[in-house]
Amino acid sequence: MDEINKNIADEINRLHKLATNSANVAMDHAKAIGVLLIQKKAELSHGDYGNWIKTNLDVSIRQAQRYVAVAEGRLLPVRTLSSKYDTMSHLENDEIVGKVTIESDISDAEYERTVKEYWNPDWIPKKGHWYIGTAEEGSYWVVPDLNNPNSFHVTRFYSSIENQLHDEDGDLCDATRWAEDAVHVEFRLKRLKLSCPSKVEWKVFKKAGLSQPIGTPEHHGQIKVIGKDGREKWLPDAF
């Protein structure tokens, strides 16, 4: 019996090693592709990136977004690199282009509109500048990232009416989970209910950035895990 158990354990360990190696290879390839995509986007004129992908690659725009996310250091499950996960749920708050779900009822027209909106904004914040604006939907803060001033954190503080609805849970604001490229900030603002960022009278000033969205609690966008040493650690939330 001991020999049988040992054989089973050895086989599990062997398969585990193969699975881990395959996953690591997949992520390495995904990161390399993402780096090339970022480089290519920088070479193209504004608005041409999506068309270049459609014309030249056997990769969907959604898949390209996942590769870029890996290259930017975001955590994505390995399974999402499979083309069968090339679907997307309705877009609300932090449900964004690039967040992958198994099922979706989004129409092709809506998806195309969303992609166009995501890659071709009307409003782009300037590198290293803070933006504060007020609308009926609430107060909005767009803050540059501490390490990359051309990326931004976005926070929406609720209006007074919504405050009354959210005070019970202590949730007074919504915010992005990671810093976004300047060209994607408008899309994030719209997901946070700001219908037309280009029409807001923004207060703008140049200032050093922050490591997370203003007004959010410590460890925003992270999850707590227990390491092998028994210590608590905080890691970026994959979604």
C-alpha cells in the first residue's frame, strides 16, 4: 500500500511540475507579447492601434488587452489567456475591457462601441497633473501615480444623496484598483458614472502623485493572504 501511495504522490508531483512549468511559460509568452504591443502602440498615431491589431494579428483586441495587462504587471488567471475566454460581461464600475468572464450577452455593436471609447478618448489628463472636478454624479479626483506620472488613479466621491445610501456600509467612494494609462482615464471616469469628462470644469495643478487613489483605505485593491511562513501578506487583487 505504501508503494502505491508513493507512486500516486510521485505522479501528482510530476504532473504538478509540468502544469506549473506550462503556466510559467504561458505567462512569459503573454508578457513578451504585451511588451511588443505596448511598443507598437507607441509607434502608431492616436486611434490607429485597434485597426492595426485587426488588420495584422490573429489576436482579438480583448486578447491583446490581456497581454498588455500581463506586461504591465497585473495579475490575471492563466486560463484567461485562452481564446475561449474571449468574452466580456456588461461594463459597470470596475468591470472593464480586459476583465474576462466565461459568459456574456454583450452585443457586437456594444462591444465595438466600448472598444472605440476605450482606445479613442476625447479627454486625456496631462502627465504629472492632478484634476479635481464636480458633477451631478459626485466629486472626481484624477491623481497621477507616484512611480509613473503618465498613469492615473481615479476616485469618485458620492453626491450627498448617495452618501445617505452608502453610509450604512461605510462606502463613501468608488475608485480604480490600479493606475491607468492617461488615454484610458476617460473610460474609467465614464464607468464611474461621469457621462462626459471633457465638459467638466476641472481644477488642475501639477503635483507629485500617489501610490493609490485618493480617499481610499489602506490596501485598496489588494487581498490578504497567509504566506508559508504564517505571516499575513497583501497582494494585488487579480480583478
